[in-house]
Amino acid sequence: MAFYRRDLTDIHCFTTDEFVYMLDQAADMKQAIARKEIASYRLAAQRDMIVALLFYENSTRTRTSFEIAAMRLGMRTTGFAGTEGTSVKKGESLRHTLDMYEAYACDALIMRHPLDGSARFAADHLGIPVFNAGDGKHEHPTQTILDLFTIREHLGRLGDFDMGIAGDLKYGRTAHSLVIALSKFQGVRLHLFSHKDLALPDSLLDFLRKANVPVTVHESLDEMATQVDILYSTRIQKERMPDLSEFERAKSMSEFTHKMLDSTRPCFGLMHPLPIDKTAPSISPSIDGHPKAIYKIQAGNGVPTRLTELALSLGLLEDGFTGEVYEPEHQNEQFIEELEVVVKPQRIDVSIRPIRDCGVVIDHIQPYQEEILVRLLQVRERRDIYRAGTVKSVARPSEIKGILMIENRELSDQEIRAIAAVSPGCRINFIEGGHAARKLAVSLPARITGIPQIFCPNKGCITRVEHQEYVAPIMVRAGHDLLRCYYCDQLVASAHML
């Protein structure tokens, strides 16, 4: 069964076929609810099932629609809406809170949390299905599924159309998840508009380019409105902005007006994940009752889609899926290549003297980055004798490279992995008796964890020590010299890890 006991924490982890199957099932559920065909949707009535809703942040639509979906299924709900009155206020960690709800034999857990990557951590930590109801500025996958449902319901298709997204593209997790999902459908042309300080992150723009999704960045909302079939307006998220000057600069240019609506295509639909901030509205209040304003319908679609997601994961709905199932990309774990050792006479015409007895020489480091390895290997803290610098290559004098020599130093397997993580492409030479006894070429490892000096640069990530959640960072290979945080998907060049 493709969906049984499956988490819904990351929109990446579904195929196009899986999306379409979920939407088809949700369409049936929506009709059954409208007709009060109770037997078609009250699938847990005799199952004694409980779902926990842990909402660390404010929510109306997501929490309520999940709660209604669970109740229509015949499940009971528990949990909290806001941390006031919970042990979170006493300093309890996310890990321990999750443990309690699993210990109470809950059947599934739905969570909204302010830290990026918290949902993925919860899914890995627990043995019950976890549904991501929004994790910081990272993702909101169940919102995306109801968004896809609404687009298909309005246009009659999920391909060959122009999709506009406006407002807060930098911090807006709904926008982040939506562009990823849309990349899986053929013929989607993406249009973006935001204040330059709130533009879509470069990592997502790179993702869209690699997925061959046409992207047009517009200079004004008026211009974009005339060129799209669906406009997805988003709220400027003041609460996620470290610098409130961003909010003041952006709020005045992001309001969709009735005049703009008059110039849109006949099939046009105006969507919004809601809420709309009445103090800085992203949609003029006069538009609310217009037939092209479909955000009320969009919000209502949260019940049948989330009901379907719960039913499939908990085995309540017969799984007749026969399409392509998501499979994680296989990563080659090999990152060390043993090189042939060629004994050469010691040279005297070099700018840094080689090790004459025992130790390690790391060369072919990117120029001027040898200091990174000095810090990584704690050379000064250990009071090692070392020499480091950027020098001309002996074999190719026109090229320069970094080099680090450490006397009487051995390297553990973990230290070799750490070197490969921050300086892929370098060479590690183990010196014995003044000659190289072993020579390694290292590339970027597929997975990096357990190295204290390596951490995610995203300050909102659950792995950051300042949040005191004690989740160990895990970085995974995303390219030749590019790493991605396993939890929050932050991309970082390997040389910038420290």
C-alpha cells in the first residue's frame, strides 16, 4: 500500500501520480460530505482512533479543518492550540512532548511548530504518522495539496496554465511548498511578484530552473495580474521578519485591488492561503464576494483533502493506487579514492617545507581556504606543529592551491569525513619516515553528521544549538560541492560550512 503509515512532512516526497490519486480521492470525499453520505467518510467510527493536534503557533483554518476532518472520519482529537498552559512554558523540549503523545497511544500526530525542519524531526522520532501543518518558514505540504485541489477544481486541469504568486515569497512556507509541487506538472508557467527584499529564495529558483519550469519575475502586481490564470496572493509575514523595515517597504506594494481584478482573464481565480491581515491587506476587502475570488472555497477544501490524507495514511481508505511511487534518490556512499603512492625525492624549491618524518599533508585545497581545515581539525587547540598557506602548484606553476601540513598527526575516519565535507576534491597524504605511505582523494560524502563544527547556517533550523532542542545536524550531498540540511533543506556550499 503506497500511502499506509506514510508521513506528510515534505512535498518533495510525492510523485505526480500520487498527487493526482490523492486529489481524486478527495474529490469523492467532498461530494460525499456535501451529500451527507456518512458511510462513505465516517471510516474510523468503530476503530477507537485518536489524533493529536500540537499547534505551537496560532492557526484557525489548518487546525480547525484537520480537527473537522478527523471528526468526520469518526476519530477523536487531543492536543493544544498555543503553548500557554502547557509544559512547553516550563521548558519542555519538542522531543519530550512528542514522546508523551506517542506514549498515550495516539494514532497520528499533526503539528505546527516555529522551527524549520521540526516536522521531519518528529516523523523520524515517532513511530506514528506525522502531518506537517507548517514548520517555521520551511514548508506547509497539506496546504499545498488543498491548493492543487482548488486549482484543478477551478480550471479543470493542473497543467498548461499560468500561475502567479505574489507577496511574501521569502518567508512564506505556503509559496515554497507550492512551487515545488507545481514543478511536477507539465506546462505550468510560473510568474512571481514581490518586494525585492521578499523574493523567492535562490535555492528554490535554482530548483525551478533545473526542473525546466519557466519563471517570469514581474515589476508590478498590475502587470502580472493580466498574464495569469491563477493568482496566489500571500500575506506579508511580519512575525517572521528579523528586520521590520522589510515589512514597511513591502506592505504598500502588495495589495490586489478591484481595478486589477477587472483586467484579468475570464477564467481567472484569486487564491490566498489566509489569513488576510486587515491592517495591511494583500487583497482589497471589496473583492471578497466576487466570483473570481475563490479563497473561501480554497479554505473549505482543507476538510476533504486533509480527511483523505488521514484516511490513506491510517489505512481507513482502500488504497487502489497503481501509479509511480516515490522513491528517495539513491546516493553513492563512497567518497574516498585510494591513489597510487609515487615515491619522489624531497624538493627544496618549495615555499612551504614538507614534513620530514611523520604527519599528514592535505593539499589541493581551494586557495585561501586552508584556514577552514585548521579550525575544523582544531590544530591550534591541540598545539600541533603545522604549516599552512596558498602556494603555486609544483606541477603547474600557473595554478595556486591551499596546503596544510601537520606534524605527528593522525586522522580518524570521522576527521577524514569532515575534511571531505568542507573541502571536497582535496588530497590527503599520510607521511611516514618522510615519505607518503598512503594517499587519498576525497569527494563530498553523501551524509554528514556527528561533526560538532559543522552546523546548518539557517538560524531558524531545529538543529541550531540556540534553540536547545538538541537535534544533531545532518547534512546531505546536493551537488559536487553543495550540501543540504536534512531537516530544513537549507543549501550551503561545502566551503562555507564553518
